[in-house]
Amino acid sequence: MNKNGIINEEKLPIEVQKKFSPYLKTMFNIHGDNLISVFVYGSAAGENYIPKVSDINSAFVFKALKFSTFKSSLNVISKGIFKKIAAPLFLTKGYISSSLDVFPIEFLDMKENHILLYGEHILSGLEIKGEHIRLFCEQQIKGKLIRIRQAYLEIGLKKKGLEALLKESLNSLIPIFRNLIRLKGKQPSVNKTEIIKQLCQMFELDENVFLPIYKDSTNDEKIANQEVVVFLEKYLIQIEKLAGVVDEL
């Protein structure tokens, strides 16, 4: 622990330490008396962090949030964005406790994949109900399905646009996949490739549809050397199937 009470910096990936430690100390100098807790979550807290590619996501929990709290943070946050430190979440304990039913997946993912850097271990005591997770998953999957169909009508003649649509859609659904695995009583992997494999095995989906899309999103490779529209059709079939299964969970 350093003089500001900052802890666990050594648990961050080296590149995250170099960028986030000075950022955190500056934020602490601005808000120290008002801060309850600070933590990094997501890829920057685990093995999925990719230097120069991944954003560093963080949350600052305050005793009180006033407009002046945001205003006084603008300069340091603006500089951080250029270093791929995403604008942090500014929260209060009251907001967190009253929002677990609305954002169950977000808070559960934070709880399971974060590094506490300062203050109270707020996430450890969160209780998130399975019924809230199931409903949220169903809403997200069915919403994505509608959006993909609509987007295809808008950009179906542009192959590059379709490829981007597939990659964005799958990446945004991976947090949903993790929580569907939880609903089946299993512990999801933190590795995204393994998450996809787990989901496909549990829900009898075709991993040979999802994995090439994910590989393309990380390596910018052409999807299994096939026409993107072929994969879009296969992808839609798999998402439709998943939506039906989740509805019956």
C-alpha cells in the first residue's frame, strides 16, 4: 500500500500499471476525501488484455456525486482517453445497490473480474438474482437478433459492412454467453474462445459458426475464407436457436 492507500497495483498487467497508476494517483489527489472505492475491471484485470488494443475500464465509487465531481475530472480523463483509458464509471453505493436488477450482468462481470485498487471491497457483497440475469440475457439476445436483421436490410449489399456487423454483434454477446453459462450452473471461463466453446456445448450450438467470427475479430482474418453472407445466415440461425432456448430456461 502506498501513501494514498492504493493497493494491488502489482496485480495489474505491466502495461496497465504503466498507464493507470499515474492516472489513479492524479484522480486520488483530486477526489481522495470523497472516494470510497476504485477498481479496474474487464480485460485490463485479466488475461484478455491486449496492449495498444484493449481499453482500460475502471470504476470510481464516491460518497457523493455532484456536477463539480465530473467537471474537476475532465482534464485527467481527457488525457487518459489518448492512452486507451476509457472514461471511468462514476458511481455511488446507493446507485449500485438500486441498480442490480437493471444491470445484473454488468455488475456480476465486474464482481468476478476486477482488481480492487483502493478502499472498500464493495463488489464482494453484491447479491445478483438469477431471474434478473435470465431476463436480461433474453432481452439482449432478442434485441441483437432484431438489430442484425434490420442492419442486413440496410447494408446487405456492402460486404465490408456485413463483416463488421458480425464481429461487433458476437463481441457484444460474449458477456451474455458468460452469464448463460452461469445460469446452467457452471463457472464460465475468462478466455473468450473457451466461453464460446462452453456455450455451444451446453446449448447444442455450432461452434464452427461462432469461433471463425471471433478469430476474425481478433486477427482481422477473412472468416474461414468463406463469403461473409454465408456466415451471416448461419449466425442468424444459431442466435434464433439460442433465443428460443433462453426463453424456456
